[in-house]
Amino acid sequence: MKWTSEEIAGLERFYRGNLINSITGFKSLNLLGTISREGKANLAIFTQVLHLGADPALLGILFRPQVPGMHSLPNIRETGSLTLNHVLQGEEQKAHWTSARWEESEFDAVGFEPEFLDGHSAPFVKGARIRMGLSAEQEIPIEINGTTLLIARLQILEVPDGCLQADGFADLIRAGSLAGMGLDGYAAGADLKRFAYARPSGRPELI
């Protein structure tokens, strides 16, 4: 199949959404934890998380246009705090369920347990193997489609010892982290290959 931009715009809405969400490839898969000023914990599945830099350690999180009933970004604006928790193999159904429009806390509704660490105000997911506590630093509105890019600074990072290689590389396959595909697909990594630093002088070797 091949489409022009005009043909893409004319596709049925849900077909178009599935198509465009899936063609960008495998995505990071996180449960984003926040808490309101009144103390109500919120948990939401996110695939739009990207690396922005390591010095300082910054991540970007893309938020959809805000409508009533969404709590993650309003909570972050109130408290300045959030967490990202990798989704483990076997927990994808519960993680997906957090995307429902719950009135109660998603932690209680789907069966994840909140955990608070080191004075960080936002809740982590207890049992998640890779966890990050972050502070909100900057919001960038994207006017063309009403989304918001949040830039967040890493404050706390947890990675299991057995998943760290000598050079600091975090092996997400060994950690059991899942990847997202499109809006509702979940995949586990099957193999890992790393290559030496690429130079024009020769093909990079496996490391």
C-alpha cells in the first residue's frame, strides 16, 4: 500500500490513528506516576518518552491535547514531580488497563501498588525493575496539533545490578522491559547486539 498526504488525511479516523502510531517503530513503554496536591495517585501508560540529553540527564514526554478527565499533566503542573516505570513482561494487560477513564486511582483500579522513595512526591510502581523519578523543568506547547512536550530532569534512577553492563549500558531485555507498538501492541525483545563505536576506517565489530 502507498498513500499520499491527502489520502492519509482521508482515511477512516481509527484506521489512520493505528497506522500512523505503528509506523514509527518500537517505542519505550512506561507507566507514568503522578499525584495530585490532594494526595490522589494517578498512573497512566505512556509510549511517547524520548532521550533529550545525558548532561544534564533530561527526558522528554509528549502529552496529547488535554481534555477533562486527564490527570497526569495537571498533577505534574501542581507538584512538579513524576515517575516513569518500565512495564514488565506479564504485566502488559494491567498496564494497558490504566488507559481507561477511571474515576478512582489507577493503582487501586488495576492492581499496581504505589511506592514512595527518597522524599520524591510522585509514586513509583512497586516491583517495577527500572524506575525513574523526575522533576518537571519546561513545557513546550506544540501548536500544530495541540500536544505538549514536557522536559523533565532525572532525579532518581533504579536499574537492577544484573542488568547493567560494565560501561553503563542498561540491558532492557535482561530487565524484562517491554516495548510498545502503536496504540495497543506490546512486544518483548528477543536478542541484543551491540557494536563498537563506528568509524569510517572499517565495519564496526560486535562487542
